[in-house]
Amino acid sequence: MLYLTIKREKALNALNRNILERLAAIFEDLEKERDTPVVVITGYGPKAFVAGADVREIKDAGAGRTEFIRMGQRIFHRIMTSSGVVIAAVNGYALGGGCELALACDIRIASENASMGMPETGIGVMPGYGGTQLLSRLLHVGMAKYMILSGTSVNASEALQLGLVEKVYPRSVFVEEVEKFAQGIASRGPIALECCKRAIDNGIGLPLREALEVEIVEYDRVARSRDAEEGLSAFLEKRKPVFTGA
């Protein structure tokens, strides 16, 4: 398991080029190694997960602004398609690019002080790291338009009701509960985790008959693994399985 903490505390952990490039490099390495089943992304300090993208860098990009944003979109897509399970531990403000980063993760767990939204239209721009597409797929289209067009943010309780996050914890136990949850996933069969994630992501937009075929292809990959033999044997023998990722 790997913890990634985004640290620009004075800027409320806003994403700049350096952070984006470091995220890209880390996830490239993870895909080469393929031995980290769970990644937790969080922000440094008590106030913010990521309060947005670095507005100064976007402004200074000038005519190259779209390519600058496209770079971030490609990096977030790399996170989305990672073979590992990526958890966003949303510990405060997750606005603009920070909300999009959380959406790029597989699972979002929020602290009770979390605030999530996409305020970009208020400064004359729009979400560009995938926000218009990811939010409208996660929530219903009307709510996505409501949040993006008005720039409305939601608190942790509202985010949970909407399905924007999967769980909310008090600040006093947030880190402990995220750790417990992440460790629980990391203890499961890594091949099974990867294939489950890929089956969901690749099948979600397909008609059911085609989606079921996606599932059976992934099931076959799991079924042929040594981990499957180990897991089934361990269950019958009433012992803890020892998975190797093979």
C-alpha cells in the first residue's frame, strides 16, 4: 500500500505543474512494478485535500493554456486506469482540480470537514481535468450541471447523500478509518482487485449483454491465476490466504 500526500500547505495543496508531473511519474512507476494494490491520495494539513489547480500557472500559460490543461487530463486518466485501487482521502477542501482528482480515484472517503465543488465558471473558465464528464457519470446529469454551472460546493454530509463520496468519518478518527479500510482492500487478492476494477470500468457504459462478456473475460483471467487456487484452498482449509499476485 502506498500513501501519496500532496503538500503545498500555504497554497492549500493546489495542483501545479511540479505536482502533476510527480503524480505522472509515480503512477508510471506503479504500472511498471504492478506490486502496489492500493494507493491512498490525500492532502497535507487539516484544511485541504486539494483546493484546486494553480490559477497563476493557468493564467501564465496564455496561448498554451489548453495544452497545459490537457496534460493534467492525461495524468488524471492515468490514475483512473491504474491497475491498483486508488482511494481519495478527502480531508478538507476538494475544489476545482482537487474535486476532479478525487473523481479520478476509485473510491472517495471524506472527513466531516470536507467541501467539494467546481467553482471554475466563477473565474470565466471551466473544469478541464475531466470534471464535466466524471461528475455527470457519477451523479445524475441535472445535479452535475447544477454544481458546475452554479459553482455550488457541497459539504461532506451532502456529498454522501449525493453519492459523491462513499463514506464520511469524524476528523478525530478519519486517518485511522482510512488506514483500516485501505489495509482491508490491500489484503485481498491483487489479481481479483485489478480484474474487478477493469470489469466495472470497461462494462459500465455497455449494454448488459456486452458488459457480461467483459465480466466473464476478466473472470477467466482470475480463474486461471495461482492466487485463485490459493484463495479457494485457504477458504476450505480455514486459513488466511497468502497471495502473490500470480
